Amino acid sequence: AVVSTQSTGINDLPNISDNVKFILYADDANIIVTAESESEIVSIFETFCSDLVKWVNVNGLFLNIKKTNYMIFTNKKSSILDTYEPKINGVSIERKSVAHFLGVLIYDKLNWSHQISA
């Protein structure tokens, strides 16, 4: 999720949930959801999104959902997450199979083919 900060620092963002992990860099946030089951991932994520929208609104910030995307890392051939369409505040989030993360190309299959060919 990309959060534009004004007077409130993005460093306060991890305080909104104990169920997700955060990697913060400048005004970018990477949110990591892990769980024992796929349905639990969906539940944690949806609760987090609701809390995120509240946090953004309370702090007078803007959540740029158009710059927000997600990746799924799994070793399963078929997953309920394949058909899951996450939304934040009713707006769909784009799924990526490859994304830049601090200058490195990360592939959802967790191999380095995209980074090597770049």
C-alpha cells in the first residue's frame, strides 16, 4: 500500500495491527500476511484493510489504491487465493506476479529469473 504522509509519520502504521508484518521504507509500506490457512489469510487481510482505511482517515492521509498491489507466494498448484479479489474501501487491488522491492525484482514463484534477465 502506498500511503502519502503529511504530519503523521508512516512509522505509526504498524500500530494498527498485530496480525500483519510491515516493511516500511520512506513513504512506502509493504504488508505481509501469513497464516495457517488460506481462509485465515483472507480474514486477516480484510480486517487489516478495514483498520487501514480508518487509520488513514483519522490521520488525514490519502491512500493511493491505484498504486497498491499484492502478490501471493504459495507452493500450491491450486488455491482459493487464485480467485480471491481483494479490495480496499470497495476498490479492487491489482495482483502482480513480479514486483520491484527495494531495487530487486521479486517473482511470485520465488525464483530469480526476472532479476537475472533485467
